[in-house]
Amino acid sequence: MKYLVILNPSAAKGAALKNKPKIEKLLEKYLSDYSLIVSARPGDPTILAREAAEKDYDVVVAVGGDGTSNEIINGLMASKLEGKKIPKLAVIPAGRGNDFAASMGIPAEFEDAVKAIAAGKTRTIDVGQVFGGNYPQGKYFGNGIGIGFDTIVGFEAAKLPGFLSGIPGYLIAAIKTIFLYFKAPTLRVKIDNDTFEKQCLIISVMNGWRMGTSFKMTPLSKPDDGLFSLMIVEQVSRIGAIKLMGKIMTGKQEGHPSVKMPLTGSIEITALKGSLPVHADGETICEKGDSLNAKIFTKQIDLIVGG
């Protein structure tokens, strides 16, 4: 097997680059034929993933967080659209959130992740595509889209100092967001054959199940069933938001009167009042958008997962 390992030096605010020697030792121990490239700038992992499809690599390994995996997914999907045979995808989670890796069953520890890559067990996952904001031409995603409250949480978490990463950082950002982003926008939402208009505090459009390190948006989501799992949260009070946040962290929000969790193959959202802050796999789609739509493509990428 021939592996291209792409390390994002900016992942986890530079921590991924600091872990490079440790990761290289593990690659030497478990993989026989690999090339490691440290990406120079945003967008490079997408380009490198497309080149990997042309250079007969068997596996592309993302070393970083959700953004790194997202860039590589976009490169692989672009190559696939051109009719090329694409490499498998693997991940060594070295980012701030690592929600994609967790959602897909990839081990969290470096050594376990590299051992899983060497073992080579795969599952073929669905890939979503979102259109809108900064990406009218479309952007692919592996884990999910956040619309509203949880996107603001991500923006706020990114402003925190490096030592406040992972669960503590997202919790601080979530509490801050409860006071920053309280009045939900009024949205028109179309899912498959159903259309409704509501004030929605959060809409999570999930292929995976986790966002923000500790929030189980859609605990029963399957990344290979050809459907998005949605979590739609209507307007609640600030106290209600704090209580609901606890339920989402434990994955027990289904059945709450302000929460709906349907499945759909596509979604269209229009802001009738207010605007749409949106991210896909933690990458900003727009800060104040007015509309977007997303669709899912079934069984697109072979992903190496844990045992």
C-alpha cells in the first residue's frame, strides 16, 4: 500500500505540527511506504488530495482536524467527478474538535489511529454537499452542517486561547453564545416533501453524529444510509437553552417539545427574518447568509476506520 500523509500545521492552533515527530515515529513503525507532506497554506490539502488520485496513491491520510479532513474530501470528490479512481481516506485526529473522526469510528489516540490505518478496515461513507454563502458552486462535507447557534459557538471557540481547546473551550463558547445569539431567525425549511416556517435556534444537518467535541447532535445517525439526520431546535428561553444543551451533550434531546429530528435526502433553507450563520465541518460557509441548500451523495468515499 502506498500512503500520502498530509499534515496541516495549523490544526489545533499549531499543536498538530508540534506532534509531527511523534506521528512520524508511528508511521515508521506501522506503515511501509508513505510520503509525508506538511501543507503550506489553506487549500493545499485539497490540491494534494487531487494529485494523490493522479499519482496512484492507495490511501490519503489527513493529519489534523475536521477542516483538514474536509479539504481532503473536497479534493477526492473533485477527482471522482472527473472520473478518476480515488484513494481511500484515513485520518489521524490531531485537531481541536475531531468530530468527523469520532463520528466515523476512527480511534482518538495517535498510535491507535495509525494501527487502524495499517489494518485497513474500511466503510464506504456518504458525502454531503452544501450550496450557498461563500460557496454558491457547492462545498462537500463529511460530518455535518451547523446553522445558527452552534455555528456561533464555533466562531466564539475559535477566538479562545489555545489552552482552552476541546470540551472546555466549546462549553465556554456555548455559554457565551446563549447571551450573544438568543433571538432565533424565522426560517422557511423544505425537507423532501415537507415545508414549514418556524423560528429555529439550531438546524444541524448531519452525516456524522457529533459537533463541538461534546455535543451529540444526532446520536443515531448513520454515515452510509443515504440520508441526512437533522436536529431542529425551535426558539427557547435562555434557561431552556442551558437545560437543552445538557440534553444534547448526553444525546437525550429527542422527544423534547422544541426539538425535531427527521431524516431527509435534501434540505433547502431560506431566512425570512434574520440571517443564517453556517459552517460545514467547522469551516465557515457564511456569517450572515440568506439561503442555502444541501443534498447527500450515497457511498462515495472508502474511509479507513477502527476495528
